[in-house]
Amino acid sequence: THCHASGIVNVSTCSSANSVFWYIPWVYTGVTCARRLTDERSWAFPLLSGMLFFGLCGVYEAQGPLVGWWRWPAADGLVASGCTIWQAGPLGLDARGLVASPHVMEALGERLFGVPVM
């Protein structure tokens, strides 16, 4: 639960085309490279996939909030004030805008330099 900054082409509020299309090659490359290096049934496959995943985007993920590419939820759960993006269930009834669920807030609670550690 985070909100991407607006881009030249926006898919919706909080989702620029760049943010949407970046994840497709990122996930594909991490998994495909791991498949080529080890058997999918091996204990090393998820570990290798994760390392490649982080290696491909670690700097991007760490720097994004600092340079304003996206926003993480504030301490009260508010991600984007006045945002009208659709949310399912009780989160959609919150008049403040785009909010994170208590479960998400618990998972993102521990932070290092403002970035959730998870």
C-alpha cells in the first residue's frame, strides 16, 4: 500500500504507466534468471529469486520515498489525502482518501530511514 507519483501517462491515481510497467520485467527477469541458474524445486530457487529481485531493484526501492517517487502510509494509515481511488471493504468508506489497513500498518511499522523494513 503506497502511492506512486504522477507520471507523463497515468493509469489511475497513484499509478503511473512507468510504475505499472516497471514491475512486469522486474518480476519476470528475477524469476527467469533464477530458473536458468537452478532447478525450480531446489531449496536455492526462492533464495536466488529473492536475491536477484533485490539486486535488480534494491536501489530503486530504497531511494524512491526519499526522492518522492512514491509515498508510504503515514503513522495514522493515510497514504494520499483526498484520493478517490477505489478500495474494497471498509477502507473504501474512509473519507480521508487512500488509507492502509491495520494489518498493512503492522507489517510496515518498523522502518529504517523512513523505509519499511518488513
